[in-house]
Amino acid sequence: MYEKNSYLCSQKKRGDESPLIFCNDMIQKEQITTAVESYFQGKPMFLVDVTISKDNDIDVIIDSDEKDICLDDCVLLSRYLETTLDRDKEDFALTVGSAGLTSPLTVLRQYRKFIEKEVEVTMKNGSRIKGILISAEPEQITVKHKISEKVEGQKKKKVEEVIDTFALKELKSTKPVIRFNK
């Protein structure tokens, strides 16, 4: 249909309309995802997210089941990805980083990493709960948390521990709770 890097211009006078640029060489998310998954084969690390801007700024976020991601993990993956991409064909900027302690959990393996740990769950309706993540499934999570209810005739509220299951589609975010011991 159109040649690589070709311009499609309108019949209007120059300056009336910007040309549309069709570029078939843009780096695709699937290409990066496949390369990262190949690199992580047999390793406890996994891909959390890949974003690619219009300017080919590639951001790769990774995590690990067993340990914290260190700088060396990011550098080694970055070097590997550099070898799988062709800079002569398409220029790009590449950033590889870890999910971070305050980042929301986005993939199932992250949720499973935080089982039996405290999380803060924010619902799409704005309500929040803090509790212990009990289980994580592809479409739902289960959290043990405390609720306080007013008891008729008493000043003090009754605190009760409950276990609730939430559909992931109902959640705005789930973040690990960080506690610093004194």
C-alpha cells in the first residue's frame, strides 16, 4: 500500500494540513515482551509492563518472585534487549527498572508475591481497606481485614476480623503496605 516511511499528503495548498507519516519500522510492544520473556526463561524474574512512546522511548518494568530486583538485573536485561533491537533500522531510548515498593500490583505474579503480607486495596468507588492478602487468582483476590461496627448501647466500637473476596475489575489499585520498625 504505502512504502516504508512514505508521506501521504493532501491535495490542499502547502501549510493547510500536516502530512501523515506511515512508519512500518516502529518497535512493537510484542517484540519487547517476547524478548524479555525469552531472557527470563528459567529465572525467577518476570515482566510487569512495557510502554513505548511515539518517539520510541521504551520503558520496561520487571519484578522477581524470590528477591528484590537490583541494578545488575536491570543492566543485564537492558544489554540483552539492545542486542535484540536494530538501532540502524529504528532509533530508540531504553529504560529498564523495577516495579518499586510503592508501585501498585498489576500482574498476578506480583499479587502472589505479596500473599500473607499487608496490602492497601483501593476500590473504584474510592473506598479503601488495609489487610493481609490471603490469596490471588486471575480474576479476584482475598483479603483478611478488620472492620469496626458500632454496638447499640456501647460507646466502644466492636472490631471484627473478616475475609472478603474482591474482583480485580472492581479495584482501582492494590499496593504493598510498608512498615518501618522502631
